[in-house]
Amino acid sequence: MFRKLVFALLAASFAAFAGGARAAAAPAEIKIGTLYASSGNFAAISMPVHYGLKLWVEQMNAEGGVYVKPFHKKIPIKLIAYDDQSNTATAATLYNQLITQDKVDILVADSGSPLTSVAVPIARDHKMLLIDQTGTGAAFFSKDNPYIVLMSDPVSSIWPKYVADFLTQEGPKLGIKRIALLYATNDFTGTQANAVRGFIRAAHAPVEIVYDQGVPTNTTSYTVIINNIRATNPDAVITLGFPNNDISYLRNLQDSGVKFKWQFAIYPGLETEHLEKTVGVKGLEYVYTYTPSSVLEYKAEFGMSLPQFRAAWDKKYGEGKVAFGFNSVAGYTTGLVLQKALAGTESMEQLALRKAIFALSGKLKTIDGTFELNDEGAQIGEITPLGQIVPDGKGGLKFVVVYPPAATTGKPVYPAK
Amino acid sequence: MLEYALLAGLVFGLYFSLVGLGLNLVFGVMRIVNLAHGDFLMLGAFGAFWLFNLYHLNPIATVFIALAVFGALGVPLYYLLVPRLQRARDPEMLSIILFFGLSQVIEALATVGFGPSERSIPGRVLGSGPVHVLGQTFPAAWMVSAAASALAVLGVYFYLYRTRLGYLTRAVMVHREEALATGIDVHRVSAIAFGAGLALAAIAGVFAPFMLGSATPAMGVDLNIQSFAVIVIGSLGNPLGTVLGGILYGVSLMFMQTYFSSWANLLPYLLLILILLVRPSGLLGRQVRRA
């Protein structure tokens, strides 16, 4: 009897100790560290992504936190965010600070390739998994670096596939033979330019690139360049740049009275509202662009639907200083992927987190489309169809998806009116 | 392509003369470096944007508002900052630090107030359709901006060479201490020149959405670098040398965009290095001393 009593007491105290230990091991908060650019050249693409992520964090915390499988409970999120002011040197210092001083559990990169590029080697050196939101530069991903995953945009080496496929497969039928390619020289658009060249060459179609020039990302004047492109007499013009590039280019194109028969640009699709305000409706008519998830509603099996997200965004950020668009969806998508990964990870170890994120590949469907990774952690799902922006007859604009054939909602207008 | 690049360079260069003019006037008179010059330009651009959006005010009308508002703002700002700077042992170096700080403050406040995104004004506001010049076509807004820049340069020339205040200003530019000794109210002359410098920056800002595509709170830094290149080429301290610097910069930029487009952003630095190596006083350097 005495031995049973002693055993029972020992067992009870062990259970109490073990329970206590488990409770102590669960952190009071999950620290997510990230950067944003409130000013500088990349502010316009950084702030919407950051606001999208913040919206998800606030939603999670309003529900008591995010469910973390290793602790079997919901834990509040602490978002530690610093302003890198679009400066890569500042960003490098702050990424280091997030890892070494703040000791964040999850490291999330700032938006866009330039500000992500400095995080890639830092994360790798510290064996921290870099949650790459929209840094799509193909050079970030390699087989020997397991410390990066791309969340919300397709990697630049495949993103323009539908653009090139349209030109090589549908283009000759329309009479497109001569293509001009103008790109901003940075990881994001430089990689896309390489991809376009590669896809066009590989297609062996009767089209040729007659103009192929890069410009610095801070280029603000395109009138001379437009004249130079016109001199090559192209049937189609592809311009790859950041919002500031697209705004200047499309405004200069409109003001100089030049009309190309087929014109592609990235940001009329990705940040449509912003470009409508800066370029104007007329300047966007008949422009081809990526048809993003902020326009084309994907059936979300996890998280908010597009109308719900739009309503939540307007409620929180209705003052309009940060425009709603593809990048805001991207930030929110990052949150959704983290939510799913934390609910499925075996531990909070970085490689376990990576494994949990990879386990979602091909299965997670959000408002951003199907989340799918290749072996290197690059996003290969969420590819945006090629669309054309056309007048809606009411003084506004609408998207017509023109490629791939399975997704088309109308026929391309060629040559542009 | 060659003719187009040359003509576009001349038009663009005229605008860049205006961009650098205020900076050079301030340096010429006060020997201080206004590193917030580009930020005052940005404020002019946002002023034009908001006045157009709220009241549909044509940017040409905004030019006169910018002239009055920023000219008036410059005078108290001068008395607040510059006399203190000039009492220091190395006012030029200290001015760089002080105005860099001011630049940061302006950019941060503008970002909070306006948001970080690009803002613009439709090109048609300054004239619809392209304009034909010597067989080439240019945006009408470019031609209006260039014409306004030319008028502003002529205005500065008139002020410096045809008014009593201008004579006094040039006297201060030649030798501040001697001007003081002859009884010139150096602070009054300098305060007006400082106000004129800010007003010229703001006027350049009004046309920035047309010449540079859009305006953002962060645009000041790049414009400062370009302004420096322009005034160093022409001659530091010689406001009218800025015109030569601006045109040379504009034409070089357009040729770079035509033949070496990927390297075009190196141009301001290349020109700065070249001029400092070959002719450190700028192309019109000798005239500076004669003022």
C-alpha cells in the first residue's frame, strides 16, 4: 500500500512536471520579423504587401492567435517590422537585427527582388528559412540552398511564359513577326527578360526580337527610347519594369502620340487602380498585361475570398494612400501559407517549417491561385494569365483574358485601336 | 534617331537647367549646399498634383502660387538656418549635414502625408497631342515645360543683370565680406536669393510629373544628384552656367539612352568625374570669379 502511494505520488508529480514543462516550452508569442519600405523607389510595391501581411496578423490575433501544432494551441503573433526605406544596405542591417537581436521565429523578406536579394545570403548564413514574399529573381533559388521559399508570385523565369507563348503561337496568326523588348535592369525584370528571350528562341516560331535593351530601374524619361523602338518597326512591344517605369513609359507613349500595335507592361495588371490614377484610363486601353488574382477571382479553399479580402482591405486602409492590387493579395497570401504551415509543422525548427510549407505545394488554393513550389523553393503555381485591358463602355476598363486558351474570356484586339 | 536624341536632349536639358538653377543660385550667394533642394522640388510637384486634383487648377497657374509660397517660405527659413551656419568654421560642410537632415524630415513628412506611391497629372493638361519640331514629334507637355524653364532662366537673368537687387546679389556672390563692408544688407539679399532658390525648385517641381512621369516623396535624392551634375558642369556658383550644364546633361542623357541605355544612370557621376578632372571650376568657371 505504501509503495503504491509512493508510486502514485511520483507519477502525479512527474505528470505535473511534464505538463508544466510543456506549458513553459510554448512561447507567449510567435515572433514574425519583416521589413517594409515606407519611402524610396520600392515603397509603392512594398507597402501593399506589408499591409496585406499585417491584415492577416491582426485577423489571427483577433481570433486569439495562430494555431501552432508543436504546442497544440493558438499563440498570438508579434509582428516585428522595420522600415528599410528601399535601401538595400539598410535592409541588410535590419535583416541581421531581426535574426540576431530580435531572434524572430519566422523571417519574412520585404517585397520585390531588390530588397529580397540582400536577405537571401543572410538567411542562408544564419540557417533561417527566408519567407520570400514577392522576390521572384531566379538567382535566389538553387538546389544547395534549402533556406528560401517563394510565397506569392511565380518565379520570374517562368512568369512571362504566357506572354511569350502568346507571341510565338498566336502572334504569327495575327501578323506579329517583329518583337521589341525593353526591360529595367534588376533581378525582377532582368530575369523576366531572359525568360522571354529563352521562351521565344525555344519556340522556333517565325518571330524575331528586333529591339532588346535594358534601362536603369530609376529611368523616368522614355520619349527617346520610344522613338528608338518605333524606328525598329515592331509588331509587338514588351516592356518589363517596376511601377515607376511603367507609369513613365505609358505616359510618354500616350503624350508622344505613338501607338504600338501590341503593347505589354507588367503593372497595369498588378496595380491597376494605381496606374489608372497615374497614367489615366486612356493610356491603359488595349495594353496587354498579367491578369492578377486581384482581378481574376480564384476559388479560395482557404482564407478569405477576393470580395471578402477587398472589403476587409477597404475597411482598414480605405484612406487610399496605399493602393489595393496584386501586391496586397500577395502579402495576405504569405500569411495564409504561414498559417497552414504552422498548423502542420512538427517543430519550430527552420527546416521543419520548410518541410511543412513544401507539404502544401499543389494542395493549397487561396485567392492567389494554387500554391506550388519546385524543388528549389521557387513558386511555379499562381501563374498569371495574359490579359488585355479594354474599355468597358462606361468610361472604365475591364480585363479580357487572351491566353492560355483554357482561360480565355475574349479575343485580343490587334492591332490596338 | 540621332536628330531626335539631340532635339529631345535640348528640350530635356532646358528643364534640367531649371532643376539646377535654384541650387546654384543659393550656392553662389551663400556658399552653402542645399541638399534639400530636390525635396522642395518634390513639394512643388505634390502641390501641383493636389491643386489639380482638388480644384482642377492648371499647373501653369500653380507656377505663380509656387513662386509666391516657396519664395515667402524661403525668407524665414534663411533667417532660421543660414546665419547660424555661416558663423561656423566650415559652413559648407555643415550645410551639407544640416540640409541632409532637413531633406530626410521633408521626405518622411511627405510620405506620411501623401503616401509612398507615385502621383501624376495627365499630360493633356499642358496641351493635347504631340508637337512637331523640325520633323520630329514631342509631347506637348515637354515643350510647355521647356518653354516655362526658358522663361524662368530669363527671369533669373533679368533679376541678376537688370535690377538693383540683382546687382547687390552679384556683389555678394563675388565677395560676401566686401559686400558687407560696402554697406550692402547681405542678409536681406541672401534671404531673397534663398527664397528665389526654393521658388525655382518648386516651379521645376510643378513640371516634374510631365517631364519625369510622376512624383514620389522619395524623388528628391535622385534629383539632387542630377542637379549637382548640372551645376558642376556649368560652374558652381554661376546660376547662368546652369543652363549650359543642363543642356549638356540633357543631350548626353538622351545619347546615352539611345546608344548605351543600360548605363544611362551612370551619366551624372561620369560627367561629374570628367568635369572635376578636366576643368574643376566648370565650363564657365572663369566667369564665376567675375560674376
